[in-house]
Amino acid sequence: MTEQMSAAHAARRRLPRDRLGHSYFKLFGASTISNLGDGIAMIAYPWLASALTRNALLIALVAVVQRLPWLLFSLPAGVITDRRDRRSLMVGANVMRTVLTIGVSFVVLARQGGLPGPDILGDPDVQLPTNVALYLMVLVATLFLGTAEVLYDNAAQTYLPAIVHADQLEKANGRLWSTEMVANTFAGPPLGAVLIAVAFSLPFFVDAGTFAVSAGLIALIPRSRVAETKSSRTQPSWRSELAEGVRWLWNHELLRPLAIILGFLNALGSMTMAILVLYAQEVLATSATEFALLGTGGAVGGLIGGWTASNISRRIGSGPSLYLTLLVGGVSAIIIGLANWWVVAWVMFGISTLTAVLWNVITVSLRQTIIPDHLLGRVNSVYRFFAWGMMPVGSIVGGVIVIVGDAAFTRETALRLPWLIAGSLYFVLFVFAAPKLTTAKIEAARAAVTA
């Protein structure tokens, strides 16, 4: 065992086994407040884009650009995470997001008087952006905000084992995921809708404030001894460090297929979510407030999933718990694709998000347990390269499906197609995934760490 690994294990042994600790709750508070801002942005950015264009491909392009950094930047972010103090990286990423979002706020403030009124939101014939410069600003802002998100999320997931004992990881992740879901999809979107009604620029200003508060809370967490040891060690080349992380993941018989399966799972989800704002407006006929409420179904499901995930996993096994995500995802996507009332979609979002949080709690805790600390940033980034890098691919596919469907069928049918196609493909993915994600294989991977 290297000096680096010895320091990490020693630091983890000093963490309390029976409670989460003060450092965790600072991170918990920082995550909650920044996710409230993300929930506000979840309404603000797509609603702003949909006020500029009704072209499904251009709307999907916003989601593509937001997720593109996971494809382009996640691998370098892993090396950075393993080289630097993870707490400082999280603070820096949130400061970057604060500055970027303030810039967006002032641009929107300067131009909000020229934004089109609500009448354009129901007109599918408005295909080209009504304000090209503002549309391009949305793309550039989401690209850089997505880059900061990659760095923050990778650092946060690899930082948690340094402040929470391994026995508490599922509990800690479950609490984080459930509260993040409440802030992100229950409290944030309705607040964003209210703020938009007051002024188009207001939600962006509030979003910037949440990132600033989050950065301040994380800065209050004491620097860990693991981080001090890491930052002082001699560092090999970027290429060799990155190759080490890639090899570790690719040679792991459980994490390799898990990353690939999650990549396709996220691609299917992105196919539908990329055009959700158009689907909600034109098929489900939602107002800005109803569109905001649509996401609260996911918040309810996420809250339940976060608080019950560890119990569900123990009762039915880790493997069947993961199967639920695939099967429920397929059923819910098809039902949403056939729905005419937004409340039906609300219920389906709740059920599918519950199982999605169950997946996240199990798999994130598994990675935090079985990946060595000195490799955690790199392996985590390689994993998320496969898992999240497929999101922009799925988003662009969703937009293309609508464009092609629009030429061959009615507009309504075209907007339903991504949901129906994605729902069918969930079941194909389940057939491939089930033999590879059994409880026995997951427990064997955990046991290998303590052997």
C-alpha cells in the first residue's frame, strides 16, 4: 500500500461511523442551495430558448451544448481532481458559475424588452431564432456552465468519501440525492416560473446568487489530510495518469459494463428531455407555471427514492433494484408519449425518478467504495465519460427524430415519437443489462475491497 493510500485509509478510519458529521452537512447545504439555482435555471434557459425559436433541433442543441463538456472535458477533469484539493476545485467551479451566470443575467436584462411575448410560444412556425445574438449567448453560456459542472460534480463525488465513513456512504448519498431532487425539481422550477413572470432576467440573477452561497459553504469545510498528502506528491504525466484510470475501469468486470449501460440509459433519457419544453407546450398545453410544476413529480419521486434507496436495496437486492430503473423507465416513457394531460406525465416523472435515484444511490456508493482513493477522480471521470458523454448524442437524436417526424407526420406525432422510441429501447437495454448487473456480482465487487 502506497503512502498516499495509507493516508487515505487512516483519514477514513478517523471519520465517525455512527453519524454523517459537520463537514457533510456543510456540503449538504452547499449542494441544496446550488441545486435550487439549477432548478431555477432548468426553467429559465429552455424557456428563454423557446421564446427565441420553435425549431426542435435548435432547442435540442441547447441541451447538447450543456452536456457536451461531459464528452470533451470529463477525462481531463478526472486528472485535475486527483491532482488538486477537491474542496478547492468545488469552490473554484462554483465561483466560475457565479461569474458566468451574472454575465448572462445582465445580457438578458439589457435585451428582455425585445423578447417576444407569450404568443410566440404556441406558434410552431417560428423556426429561426428571433434574436440570433441572444440565442448564441445561451449556447456559449451553457457550454461554459456545463464545463464548470463537470469539474464540480466529479470533485464532489470523489470528495464525499473523505468526509463520510464508508459505512455511511449509501445513507449520505441518499440524503444528498433526495434533497437535491427537492431543490432541483420541486422548489426551483416553480420559483423560476414566478421569477420569469416578474422579469426574464430575474431567475438568472437568483441562480448566480445560489452558486455564490454554495461556494462560501464549501469553503468553510476544513481541508482534509488526504488532500494535503495528494497535493504534495510527485505527479507523473497527464497521459500516464489518465491511462491508469482508463485501464482500471476497463479491466473491472462490473464497472465497465455498468458505465456502458448507464451511457445508453442516459442517452435514452436525453432523447426525450431535450424536446420536453416543446412537448409540454404544444402537446400537453402547459403554461410556464404548469411546466414548472411538471418537474415537481420528479422531486417527489426523488425524495422518496433518496430516503428509501438503501432499504429497498437491502430488501430486494442491488441487482433487482437496478432492473427497476430500466423497466420503469421504459413504461413511463411510453405512457408520457401517449399522454394528453400534463398530470399523467407528472405521475410518471415521479415514479421513474424514484427508480433513477435508487440506481444513483447504489452505483455511486459502489464506486466510492471499490475505487482506490488515489484513482477515484480519474476512474470516476472515465466512468462518467461513458455514462454522461452519451447525453449530447441522445439530445441531438431526439431533435432529429422530431425534425424527421415533422416532415412525415403531424407536429404532435413528431413530438411524441422520441418518447415512444426511447420507451421501447429501454426494454432492449434491459435484456442486455440484466445478466451483467446481478446482486451476486455487485456484492462480490464490494467484498473484493475488504478481502
